[in-house]
Amino acid sequence: MKTRIISAVLVLVMALAVLSVPAFAATEPTEADLRTAPEISDLEIHDDGEGYVWLEVTVHTPDNVLNAIDYYENHELGYNQAGYIGGIELEFSIDGGEWQSESLAIAWKHYEDSEEVPRWNGIHETAYYNELHVDSEVKAHARYTGADADGNSRYSDWSNMLTLNEKFDFEASQWALPELAQASSLGLIPAVLEGADLTKPITRAEFAAVCVRVYEALSGKKAEASADNPFTDTNDEEVLKALSVGITNGTSDTTFSPDVLLNREQAATMLTRVYKKVIFDGWTLKTDGDFDEQFRGMFEYPDKFADDENISGWAKDSVYFMAANQIINGIGNNRFAPKAVTEAEKAVGYAQATREQAIVIATRMVGNLK
């Protein structure tokens, strides 16, 4: 009996000994784990109404980083250990000013009723900034900060970049500014037109680039440049993307005429082709006519424009499709201005499509037809 009691005590002591050893669930982090960036969202400007204005941002810490934090804390390796993460730094720019940074604090309202502070996940806030106001443009990203074994600072990679109240500096007509801003946020302004004078006429190459952006937005697919270039007058990547997708062709078997300017009916037709390519299985430029009846059944023809007789036969379906869907409007007095007809009109560039018009109708296409 005594032997049994001693054995039971030994078992109990061994069990207690096992339970007293910390259970380290975390695994030793890799160098890649230590470089992993936070993920940020919901950048906001807050104003207490009494002149105190600050930034708030939601920070999400990936699981592998939480593991690294847990590993170093539970192993009592201390702050000055390689990879130990000590804080979160937010770097931001206000209204295009110099980049500045701050260690993020956790908004008091998010943990005042809880003993457990959500240090790594949750909403973080900055201090007060005199130059910040509710409609400031703010760009921001974040990273983790820490120290190595020698006490030297070390950082994770930067997170995704967020932009709040983005402002755009377009050289464009006043009427186009709101939709140009929308186009920029949708990624519809190709690189070739960034910073350009958007009031100028648009070339075939530039318009091909716009068409590619619309195709990608409507289809959700990435356009790839054609490996074979049949053109001797351009090697523009956007032109070759449009060619590969099948939404444009050349002015001959070997030329694209990239610098030739477009008129309004050509622009309407090219963008309508983009839409057909997305919605009709088997549609190509060569088989376009096979889809005429199906396409015309998709919309109700609006009243004719006063200059309907000047719209080319091959462009009419596209022009009225665009008008029916409120994508392209007339120029006043119920005229569409499809192309220059007289020598006088040709001399002054009548009915030429401008860069801003092309981007605006591209934006309306994505907004109205997606």
C-alpha cells in the first residue's frame, strides 16, 4: 500500500513538473517572417471639433508575424534580440508634403473596457498634426520596427500604400475633371497620357492604350503584348496588347499609323469593339458582322442625331449604342459630330476626339456596362 502511495505521489509530482514547463507553441521565425509587412486599411482623418485632428488606420498583423512576436516574447529573449518586433511605424505625406513618420498608438476607445490591449491588430492613431485637415490628401504605409542582437534598428518591409482624398493635377477642361479623377482611381489612364495635356487630340496609339485599360477593367483579364509585331511603324507595347486581344488592327498589313488622330465615330467604334470582345464568345474583328443582330437587340436606338447622315454606316450601331447607354453625348443642338466632312472642318480639326474625351467615355463604359 505504501509503495502504491509513493508511486502515485511520484506520478503527481512528474505531472506537475510537466505542467510547469511553458508550452511554446510558436516556432522559430525565418528571416522572411521578420521582413513580412503589416497590412493596412481604412485610412481616416478624425477631427474632435475642437481643433484636434489626427489619422487613424486599421492594422492587421499576418499570422507568421504574430508567431515571431510570440516566439521572442515567450522565450524571454528580450528586446535586443534579432527579429524582436517592438512597434509599428506609420510613414505618411500630407497634401504632397515631405514624408514624416510616427510610432503608432492604439486608439484608447478600442481597449478602454478591456484588459487585453489589441497591440498588433486593430485601429491605431497618430498624434495631432497642425497641417492636417479633414479633406487633406494623405498617402500612408506602415512597417514593423525592432532591433537586432546588438541593439541596431531593423525594420520589416513596407506595407501596401493607402491614399485618402487623392487629388489630381490634370491639364484638362474643367468639365472633365471629376470623371478624370474617377478614371485615375480606376486605373484607366495609361502611362502614355499621365501628365499629358489632355485637351489635345488623341492618336491611334494612345487610344489603343485606353482601349486596353477598358478591356482589362471589363474582363478582369490582363492583356499581354503580341509576340509577333507585323507593324513596321511602331513597336508600342500597348498597341501590341490591343492587337493581341483583337480589339484593333492596322491601317494596312504592315502599318498601324500610331500618330494618326482619331475622330469621334472611330473612338465610339473602337470602344464598342472592346465591349463586344468581352461579352460575345467567339467575337473577332473578322466575325464582327456575325454578331450584328444580337448586338442591336441589346439596346434601343435613341432618336437620331441631327447630323446622322454624316455618321458612317459602319459606325452607326456603335455611336447609337454609346448614346443609348449615356456613354457618349452630342456636342449640342442634337449633333454628334462624327467626323470632319467639309474641307473647312478638316482644316480646323472638327470632330477630332480629344484625350480627355477618350478617357471620359472609357470611364463611363466601365461604370455603366461592367
